Amino acid sequence: QVQLVESGGRLVQAGGSLKLSCAASGRTFGSLVMGWFRQAPGKEREFVTAISASGRTTYYTDSVKGRFTISRDNAKNTVYLQMNSLKPEDTAVYSCAVGRYSGSYYLYDYDYNYWGQGTQVTVSS
């Protein structure tokens, strides 16, 4: 059974940093794109970032460019999200996901077929 477990979310002040982790089990995902999405209260889930299987290609939504960094350790079947200079508008539940295919990145949730339960990130002003 495939399972994705996120961790690292918590309450942090604006300007602070957090590092989220997503550990996958049940199969290896080293050949697949992995991504992070987030959903704020009352809003649709939105794409944050994705990383290719090799880790050489990444893509970020404009609002997090220069502040967030995605990385992966295929030996550990884990993907990370380093978040710096956090803003109150980054408050959301952050979920990791595994893409359906190999490739560079995917922006839409229908291109992902395994999802974690999410971890809450709250940024206070």
C-alpha cells in the first residue's frame, strides 16, 4: 500500500523558515515527478512546486519563487520543501503528491495519483 506522510508543519512568525518532509512508502518513486500543493481555508488547492525524478528540474509557482526550494532524496524516498521568508498568505495545508509519469514537472493535480494527508503551516503576522 502506497503511503505519503508529510511532516514539519507548525506555527511560525512571518519572515521565518520551515522545512517540510514527505516520506513515501509502499513503492519507490525515484522515476516519477513529485510535487507539493497547498490549500488555504476557503480556497482551491493550488500547485506550489514540483521536481523531476532526477532532481535536476524544478518548477515553482510565481508567489514562492526565490523563497521556497524543493529537493528530493531518492535513496530515502523522500521529498522536501524548504520555505524561507514565510508570509501570512503562505498559511495552508501542504500536501505532497507523486506524479503519474516521469518527466520534468506537472502543474495540475490530475497529473498526480498519490497524495499525502497534508501538514498544516500557519504563518502569523
